[in-house]
Amino acid sequence: VRMYCCGVTVYDYCHLGHARSYIAWDTVRRYLKWKGFEVRYVQNFTDIDDKILNRAKQEGSTMEAVSERYTEAYFEDMKRLNILEADAYPRATKTIQGITCLICDLQERGFAYAANGDVFYAVRQLSDYGKLSGRKLDDLQAGASGRVDADDPEARKKRDPFDFALWKSAKPGEPAWDSPWGKGRPGWHIECSAMVREELGESIDIHVGGSDLIFPHHENEIAQSEAVTGKKLASYWMHNGMVNVGGEKMSKSLGNFTTIRDLLDKKGVDPMVLRLFVLRANYRKPIDFTEESIQAAENGWQTLKEGLLFGHHFGSKLS
């Protein structure tokens, strides 16, 4: 089973939403292995992004230093949650050649066009764009009227407002790589298409990620990959639901944002209780993180643990 997971953008510590996502996919992977399948599980790191660059500017640091620090923190957090390591962790910055090759392929097939150092995907060239999310361009256009900013320099380069960037020309003081279109860096969506292709091939079995990635990220991944290969990118798409805190969406602006390490260290939640809390709900549904729900998971874990210990003790006595 070839399985790809959209991983973290490494600019901050992992939060409860990440815990939910990676516990869910860890469970799917373990189940498949338990059923006798061989599983190749690949999870990427986005290590070039505006958020990382902004964090580096704030700290007077570099993109590499910030992404390295939070990549290490990611591994520490996942180990504590008993999440198996992936078979490969490709990084966007190490896949530049694969990314530029894929963009060249798209350009040759008439799905991409260059404009003053940027390269865009021509969305209207793909007849079934929107098939994953069920969104139609005409509906989107009706909803977007007046929202396209004519002052945005990127928007002015596009032939169509829905076209998205595959390659962005270099900005002063930002990391950049050589390409056929001049120095620049990749757009976010193309990175995953290139990493899937490089690590798992043209068509995979299961593609997973958060439900917030369905549109536009996964929609654009499909558009990029399938326009080049002519094959289905993934046989199955799985998207986990979001985490609410006390009935409200978890967000930094609301101040109800909880990192995994704060939860385990400051609040003293057992990692296995967190796993059970996540797995008590259907993976697609939103879950509400409250004191009561964590207490219920705590009680459930104690009962399970007692049963496991009793079974182990009883079994050893019998033998």
C-alpha cells in the first residue's frame, strides 16, 4: 500500500490538530500492517514557506535554522505520542529538481505558462478541475466577484484569477533556487505533487491530510499530477476533521491554541489518553476538546490498561 500524508509546515510547535491528524493516519497504517499489507508511508515537510520566512525575520534567524528546529520538535512530539516514523520524510527544499521537472512537463502540455519569472497553472485547461471538492469554477467565480485584488502584482500576471502559482520569482533577501524561469522558489501545491511522484510513483493508493487541505491544496495536487501522468493520483482520499476547543474552532487568534508539548507537560495528559481521545470519534468528524472529554478518555484508558495488565498477569500465571 502506497500512502502519502501532507505533513507540517515547520515554523512552530505541533498543536492538537496535528496530533489528531497523525494519530489517525498512524492508526490506519497500523491497521493495514496488522491485516498483512506491506505499507510504504511517506510524509513530507514543507520547509520553504512565507510563515517560516516571517518567523526567521522575527527572530533574526534563517529559514534553515527555523525549519530545522521545528522539524526536530516534530519528531520529539510524535515519538511521545507513539506514532511510528514514516518510511521517508521528503522535504520541499530537497526536491527542487523534481519540482522544476514537473513544472516543465506541465508547460510542455499546455497546462502552465510563464509570466515575468513566475509560472502559473492554467486551471481552465483541465476539464474536471474541482472533482475532489465538488467545487465548480463558475460557482467560485460568482462568489469571488470583487475579491480579486487588482493591486496584487501576482494577480496582474495571471491570465485567469483562478490560476495558481507553480513557481514564484525571487524576492530580495529570500532564499531562491535556479530554474528555467530564473531564480525563485516553488509554490506550495507543486511541492507535494513532486514529492509523491519521486517517493511513490505516478499513482498511489491512499492520500491523507486534514479536511482544510481538500481545497485548494489537494484539488491542485490532482490537477498538477494528473495533467502530466494521465493517471489517477490516488485511489482513496482520507481527510480528518478539525479540532474544536470548548465548542470553538482552535486558533491562535482566539487564544485557545494548545500545543502537544503543553498538553503533555503543563496539563499532564498521558500520551495514550490523547490517542484514545482522538480515536473515540469518527476520523472525519470534528472533535471537541474539553475537560470532560479528556476525563472520559482518561477513564477509558485506565479501564483498558487494567484489562491489559490483568490479561498479561493472568496469562503468565496460566503458563
